[in-house]
Amino acid sequence: MPAPRLKLSAACAAMIALSGPLSAQQLYLDDATACDRVLISENGVTDYANEGGLILNSSGFNSMEYFCNFQPPIRFGQRSYSATDHTGRCELPGPQYFPQLFTVVLDPEEPGTVSIWMGDPEPLQFFACSS
């Protein structure tokens, strides 16, 4: 079944391409130490996704072979503590789909950090990169 895999990869590539110019939009990565490396490279976002790194945008996060989307979109820039629930799914090649509930926490005491709870003991965290 190569067709679904190509479709998923195309969807992920489109998602990465939509992250657009880094100066036009905030970039969130699951590894704060990777920010400099990603920001200075022309293909930094794509290379990071190819290595399995996760990239967050307002409606989900992805790497090259892993993609999670949810609704409603995250409203970045909250000035007060916010914990919101979002429904969606994660996809793996194959294709494999996993329905998911995401609880997104934005805490002004941790500026630039987005925590996403998905049922594990610890949240998945994303960190804002700035140039």
C-alpha cells in the first residue's frame, strides 16, 4: 500500500512547507536546543522533521512520518493561564490513525513553552524559537 504512505508524506511535507518563513511566524520545536541549528539552516525545518523532531503549529504537530492534528486551533499569545481541550487524531504511515484528546496548557510563568497532555504521565513540550 505505497499510495497511503505517499499521501501521508505529502501531507507532512505540506505541513512543513506551511510553516513558511520563520520570520513571519513563531516556530515551536520539541527540543529547545535545536532552535539555533534549525533557524540558521536554509532547510532547517525540513531537516529537523526528517530526523524525527516535532514541529508545532496552531492546529497540530508533526515530523516527516508522524502527524497529529486537532481542533480548535491553539490561540498562542495568551496572557493568562490557559488549559484547553482539543480533539483530533494522530497518523502514522501505513496508514494508522489514532483518535486523540489533547489538553493544551499555556502558562505565562513558562513563557515560550506549550505543554500538550495526551494521557502520558508527562506532557509533550514545545519551545518557541527566536532568531
